Amino acid sequence: MKQLKEALTAPAIRTAQPDGVAALTGRTLFATQLINGDAALPARGSFTRVIGALSTGITVTVAGNQVTLTSHGRTWATLTPTAVDVFLAQIKAQEYSFSQTEPIYLTFVHLTGEKFDFYVRVSGGRAGKYLVDHPQKLPVHDVLGIKALALGDTEPELIRAINDHGYDKLVADTEVAFLGADNIARGYQLAAVTPH
């Protein structure tokens, strides 16, 4: 994962680029949802259809050994990655929001292939945990070893479990160890660090 810190702290790309995935190289793509089999995370509950109709963001769908990026209901790109790194980043959201009392987590998926090398950011940590537990045919690398942790079934349970375990312990001795000391939210606008 070359230039990882730069990719995570640069403003995320939020729309499909005319130049295709080549424009994403070394950057982070902000995805509004990751769909993996029957799971769609973050969950949208009873507002799924309304949010889907109004959403202008990117949806990432995992099927077999492929990842499809969809924008405005149309396929933008279908990729077959040769490597997929999954990790969670802690966002000290309480530094930015009075309603937040503890750190929250974002999922990052590093997709690498012959002609692409970029990161996908999804709100919440459950998307990452689910992808690690259900990789389908993707070559998933669990960077933090979260597969071995009991992180519950909901986002609040995941947050509590990681905070109790200690995020610093999770990232220690990994290539993302700097995330234990650096609040990468500084690189995002406030609207981009709160889960939706």
C-alpha cells in the first residue's frame, strides 16, 4: 500500500470520473454503500428506496471475484482485483461533533489490479468486518486481523468492542500503525466524517 497516508488524507473523490478508474490511482473513492451478497452496508433501513433514489454517490458491489462501481444506478466500472486489503480507520469524531462521544470507524478497501490501485472508503466498520468474513472469491487480506474479533452485529456493538479492545492494539505492527496516532478526519470536511 504505497503512499497510504497521502491517499487517506487527501479529499475523497465522490463521483464517477470521466477518465474512469485511472483517475482514482493513489486516491480514495467515497462510496455511499458496499453491497456484498445479501448485506448492504451501511444499512439504510426503511429509507432504502428513498435514499437510493436521491443518492448521487457511488455504490460498490462485490460478486464472486469482481467489484462493480455503480453511479446513478448505472455501472461505471467492473474490476477484477488481484489484491484486496481491508482495514478500519478510527475517526475521533468527538473532536468534530458535539453529538459524538467516542471514536467511530470507517472501512477502507484497497483495490489493486493490473490497471488500478486505489482505496474505497465506506462509512462504518461493519462493511469491512463483513467483507473480511464473507470475501466471496476476492483475494481479501485482513490487515488488522479483525476476523478473529467478536465485534457484534451492529455498528454500536462494533464501536464498543474495538474501543474496549483498543484501536492502538489493532494497528500495532501493521502497515497502518500510523492510524493509531493520526486522526485522518483532519483531511475530510465534517460532513464526510460522520456516518450516514
